[in-house]
Amino acid sequence: MHKALIVGIDYYERIGGLHGAVNDAYSVKAVLERHSDGTLNFSQPKLLAGTGPDSAVTRSQLREAVEELFRDDSDVALLYFAGHGYVDSTGGFLCASDCAEGHDGLALSDVMTFANASPAKNKVIILDSCHSGIAGASAHIRPIAEIKEGVTILTASTAEQYSMENDGSGVFTTLLVDALNGAAANLVGQITPGSVYAHIDQSLGPWAQRPVFKTNVKTFVSLRTADASVELTDLKRITELFSHPATELALDPSYEPERAGNEDDSVPPPDPARNADFAVLQKLARVNLVRPVGAEHMWHAAMGSKACELTVLGQHYWRLVDEELI
């Protein structure tokens, strides 16, 4: 079971309001609800949207919802928060609609207490708020993180930085949604917290807000599945086609079904079995797992009786398939 609490707060009674947090929350909810093939992912995520006086998200509501999120032994419990954040000498806070000063919000130390004590297998906390990078830091020794096993934290900015908006949406959340839509997917379509962070980190320049990533997990959980760059059945043939990561697979014209006007009788005719293998090799080449040796393209390698080999990335995936990790 995948369980999510998604919070976006634009309306604040006594501090300055925001304009994009609720939209961001709806965007995150939409992308997390289903995988790219339409199957359910996070079923019925709970949404708290503070849009105005009639839909304010109070501190007590926020605290109760966070506590409920982490109460069950779900496979994944994910918290997303977009809104004001606050930090002082005692730690960080998520500001609810009824906050007056900031330190009267939900303490991040309380959020971490709920997450660290949760029986859920994977706890993922994603914060698009100012100073959110303080999440998980020790209240006593600031450089030390206090994160129990199974907890991952991804924040929009460091403890000292503001979280920026652009065109009515948080810069961080825009990149987060892009990542979940497939920009951070691996070849089989899996999107993990680590790949999401890598995408966001790479997309922000050294002078922009810096995302923060903290984790204590043995294996990353997949947050969503996007369209795969290559079919799994084709990918798993990599160890069949290449007996070893360093193997050079010799090719000849029988691998290529297209003659391109070459009717030379000395050229062996297409072989259906080899044509099927070559079709898989070309798919692997398109995702940078295979490359021709001594030729510019795979067609030339076959017609010129050259060879093909695994790239460094291809060797990596060869080992994953060989060790049954995919």
C-alpha cells in the first residue's frame, strides 16, 4: 500500500500569503496517483489545500494528518508540503494557516518523531518551503542528522535559503513533477527518491537554491513508474547476446534484413533468427547500452562484418540482469 499526504497552503491569516503552493500540491497529487500506464500508484492520496478562510489548514489539522500518515505499516508513506517554512534556534517549522509568527507552526522535530517511529517500510518527506533543509537535523548538534532506517528527506532548499517561486509554481516542485513524469526514470521506468534528487540538483545552477537530500535506506523505493525506454524482455536479453560484459559480438550482413540495393551474391542473405537478435541490439543501441565497433552505425557494422559491444552503461545493466537485480 502506498499512502500519501499532500499539503499546499496559500492562505495565511496573519502572515503573508502565497500564490502557488496549492497549485503545486494538486500537481504532485495528480502525478503520484497513477503510473504512466494508468494503473494505481498512491491510491486516494489525502490532500489538504489552504486556499482561503473557509479552507484554512490549521496547525492541529496538519499535525493530526501527519501523525495519521505515519501510523500504519504501509509500504510507502509520503509527505509533501508546500507552504511557508520557518527556522529559529530551536529548529524548523511548517507554517499552518493559523500561524502568527512561524515558531507556532508544526515543528519539523515532531514530523521526524512521527516518521522515525513509523512502522511504514519507507518514509519519504518532500518539503517545498523556506529553510526546509533543516529537516532531520539534530536539535542539539545542528550538523548531525537524526534519521532512522527507512526515512528519506528531500527539500527545496538548505536551512539558510528561501524556496523560490516562478510563474505561480515553486521552482523545486516544477522540477519534482518533471522528474516524476519520467525525467528521472531509469531504463525500465522506475523513479526513485535518489533519481528525483539527481534530476533536481542537475537542473539548478550553483547560484540557485540548493536542494537537500538525506536518507537512511538500504534500497531506494520506486515512487512511480514511467514509460520504459526499452522493454524489459529486450533488456534481459543482454546477457544472452553478450556472454561477458567485455564481449565483442561479431556481426555480418546476415544480421541486417535491409539490403539497401546491395544484391551482391557474395553477401549472405538475411537470417531471420539473427534479424530478431539485431532488432534487439538496435533497441539497446538507441538507449546507449550497445555501440558499433569500427563503424558509425549498427547497419554499417553489420553490412561491413564489424562488431558491436556494450557501453559502460550497458556493462552496468548486464551485471544487473546477470545478478537478477532487474
